[in-house]
Amino acid sequence: MIADWTGDPLTTTLRSNAEPAAERPRQGWWTLTMAADSPAGQTIGDPHGAAHVSLAASLRGLAAVVRLLPRLGRARSVLFAAGCAVAAVLPIAAVVAMGMLVGSIPATVGRGLDSAPGRFTLGLLVAVAVLMLSARLVATLLATLATVIGRDLELYLQDRLIAAVGRPTGIGHVESDEVLASLRVARRLGLDLNRPERAVHGLADLVPSWITALIASAVLVTFSWWVGLLWLVSWPVLVGLMQAEYVRIGRATYDRSADFAEAEYLRDLAITGAPAKEIRIWRLLHWILDRFDAAWDASMAPLRQTRRMRKRIAWGCSAYVAALFILTLIELVQAGLAGTIGFGALGVYMLACRSVAEFRAFDDANVFVALAAVSVPRMLALDAALADEAAPPAVASLADDAPRVGLVFDNVSFVYPGASRPTLDGVTLRVPAGSSLAIVGRNGAGKTSLIKLLCGFYQPCAGRIEVDGLDLAEVDPVSWRRHVSVLFQDFTRYHLSVRENITLGAPEMATDEAKVWAVCDRLGIRQFVESLPDGLDSVVSSEYHTGIDLSGGQQQRLALARALFAVEAGAKVLILDEPAAALDVRAEAGLYERFLDITAGLTTILISHRYSTVRRADFIAVLDGGRICELGSHEQLMASGGLYSRSFSLQARRVSVDTAGNTAMPEER
């Protein structure tokens, strides 16, 4: 069995560095990482058997693992199967030879080693030695082969997981609670207990053991048909019971993995670098630790009764094996004393009895195989489910320089999955090709959601989006995204070089350094890039030895450069979602001075909370409550005296007060 670990070196260290606190038992932080993996440290399920998993479920899971092996190389799979068979036969052959060796000793003692019986004994001795050494050698080779196949299986499953998550053209699946729960467990493939490599090792250990037990049972049949038959029937039943229990535990754990999301977050909060400053300045360590304990206990409280394997199964199986072993020994001793079997036969049967009683049903190898019987089928099911979300075949195609006419939002409504209120409600907009549209509004008005629909991440619940008169739902999303470049408000900070941070906007043009510098010149960041230690090759992350940290504003300008690099590659629609959110006043002013140059010839959509930054746009749409409440140029909207005019004036007065009082704060540090 796996030990029930409760050691806590990390939290002990954290506690020792904080103020003294009352001693109390704690769960290990690293145990949480294995919460969905450890059958002993975390066994979850219905104590009354509602989550019982049958032997058939265990066999199906095991079959799923075995079916994957040929995909990693048929030759190695055949070699692995042959190795398991040889590893199973050699111990039985050694048992038979050893029994015959024991049986030949009396004749050899009476007639000497130079006699025929003596030479036969020496031959048996050599045979036993060769068989035992061969068994050790085959076991070592099989373990090495299992390691190689196991690692390849891990890489295969990880690649398949990455491909599955990236297959859907939208992003709804990565925001789904059900999919996130599956991904939370699947991401743990590289951790200790749930590693497919461990499962392959488990198969390499268990399959020979099971075959050996089967052959040993057949040997005992030649002694007593009912004793051998008992063993022959008992060991599959016992293995099945234990496997079913392990799988029940693993499956229930898998299904409840989402319950540990808060505890997982709190653990990461305490041990990652980004929150370290606030944790120390506000002395949050004790609060985080206490909150972690509370979250962990809340998740574990209903599951404590099934934390360990059900005692009646474990004790019942163990007691049955012990009783059957003792019964077999009694029968053998009685037969030996009665003289119904010879000395050599007695030795063979005794060793066969030991072999059949040592079949593997209670050790770690069974745990590894059972966990794989849960996680691997679930991963394959996730792969199949995400395959169903693939985009339908495209029935319309766009011109290479689309949009030529423009974009149209025609009475578009949208509700996020699981939400009760619409985020967008009857939005109608027309954006002529080559023009610029600014979208303003309060937080939650639906501005970013509109962009998600335009990018094809979600489909409208009602209405349609058109590009040059074509329904965007009928256009291949991947093809359409070649026409679109976006700077998202929550842009990704890639821990890569400056060059890669820019060229990821169009990876196929990554070697065109002239275009990289052209983008830097358009944004006015060439001097900044050249001032970095390694220029374009400077790594943007202090987690690397030679990496550097950039401010939020510098990161945002790199993200904008990435968006413009996609424009260099041919994108004709540029979407800027809060492009100056992290910039200081001077950098923001510089950006908007270049706005017309940056967006020249492009169909541009600009989202901003700062009304002063959108006045250069050809059209301005005011979103409120998921609806377009105002639409026009800056001058038209100011003249109307509506929401835009009031909001613009309010912001202008605030800036005037800040400027007069010299209290304006730069936003970039």
C-alpha cells in the first residue's frame, strides 16, 4: 500500500519564518499537488459503495493503456509483451528445476558427485543458476524498456492533450468548469503517482506476476485438483477486487478534483514570486496558511470516511490468501508424510505454493495501473469531446485583402454559457473598410465580448457578423484570423526573447529582421530595444539567468509590436483593446500621436475607457448594458449632450484638476 503521507516541510518552513503560532496538525502543501493522484493520501468516494467501479471498468481502463502502446512503436510493444511472457515463465522454470534439484540430493549423497545422479544434480544446479540469473537479467531489461515506453507514452499523451485543447476554434471549452476540471488532473501527468511511465512499470511488474501465478496454479493442479482450482479461481477474483477498489478511489478522486481549486490557488499564491511583495508588506502569510487549511478541510470533510481503502476488502482479501496458503501447506505436509509424493515433487509443489501466494494485488504497482485506468481513458474521452467541437467545414472564402467593403454586426446578441443575462443585446454596427471605430462604455458593457465574437472565439446567440457581405460563421475561423490582429487588454507576457515576443504575431515571418525593426520604428521603441543587454535577443523574464524584467508599459508596447507584426504579415483588421492601459502619460501621448500612421489603410477597432484617446476615430460607439446607445463622430456626440459628452467632460475636468494641482500620477513604473 502507499503510505499516508502527512509530512509538511514546506509549511513548517513558512511557519518558522513567520510569527510564532500554535502548533496544530496540517496537511502537506505538496500533498495537494498529488490530491488527484494519491490513493492513500487522498482517497475519495462514497463510503457505502455508490461510486463502486467494477472489474470490467478496471479492465477497460487497462485495455486503454495497452492499446496505446503499439502507437509508440510496434517493435518495442512486441518486445515488451515477449519480455513479460519470458519474465513470467523463467521463475516457474526455476521453481521446477529447484524442486528437481532438491529431489536429486538423496541419490547424489548416496552415490557421490562422480556418479550419474551426481552429474544430474550438478546439471540441475547450473540450470537453476542460469534460470535465476536470466530471470534477473530479463527483469532488469524489462524495467528499462518499460521506462523508455513509459516516457514516450507521457510525451504522446501530453502532445495529444495540447492538440486537443488547441483543436476547437473557439475558447469556450477552456472556460468550461467541466473541461477545466479534466485539464486540472491531466496537467498532472508529469507528477509522481499519476505518471503513465509508472503505469507501464506497473504492467511490467504485474503481468509476469499474474502469468506466474496462473502457471503455478496449474502446477498445483497436478498435486490436488481442488487446491489448484481454488488458486486458479481465487487470484483473478482477488486481483479484480483490489483493482476495482483502486479504480473506484481514483475515479472518485478525479471527479472531485475541482473541489481543490481554491486550495491549489492559495498554495501557488504562497510559493510564487508575483504576490511575494504584498504578502510581506501586509503580513498575509498566516492568513493564506489559515485560509489554505480551511479550504483543504472543507474539500476533505465529506470524504474522510473513505480516505483509506475499505477495511473489509483489504482485510478480507489478505485473510483469504493467508487461509488458502495455510490449507495448501497442510495438504502438502500430509502428502509428504504419507509418502504419496516424493521429496523432489514436494519441493516443486512447495515452491509453486509460494509463487502462487505471492501474486501481486496489494502493492504500489496495482495503484499505478489503476490510476492510469482512470486518468488515461478520461484524457482520451476529453480528446474525443473536444474533437466534436471542431469548426464545421467552411462554405465561404474571403479575398486575400479582405475586408474590402467592411464589417457588419447585424442585430447581434450573445449570452455566455451558464449566464442568465445577455452580454450583448441586439447590437448593430457597420465599420467601413479602412475606417476606425472606437468603442467606449462602462466596465461590463460588453466591449471585449464584441471583440471575442469578431475573432470567432464564440458564435452569436442571435444575429450575424458579416465580412464583405459573407456570414462570418460560414468562413473558416483559422483563415479569417489571418486577416485580424489583436492587442488584448489581458495580453500574454511571453517569457521569451524580445524578437520572439514580436514575431509571434506572424511566426512564418520570424526570420525577417527588417520587418521586426520596421515595427519598432513605427512604435518608436527601436532605441528602447537597442538599449537592452542583448537587444532583440534579450529574454523578457527574470526567471532566466540572463533574463530581464520589463515594466507593465514596456510589456504592453511589446504586445502592441506583436500585433503590428501581424499587420506586416497581411492582417487588415487591427483591434486594440485598451492599448494604453499600462502606459505613462508621455508614452500614451506618443502612441496616439502615431495612431493615424499606425492604423493607416487598416480597418481599426479601438476600445478604451479614456474618452480623450478615442476622439481621432472616425466613428465612436457607446455601449451601455449590452446595447449601442450612441453612435457618431466625436464632434457629433459632443454636440448631442448624451452619455459620451457627459463622460468626456467629466474626464476632461478631472485631468484639468490633476494638471493644475500637479497631482497626476504616471502609471508606468
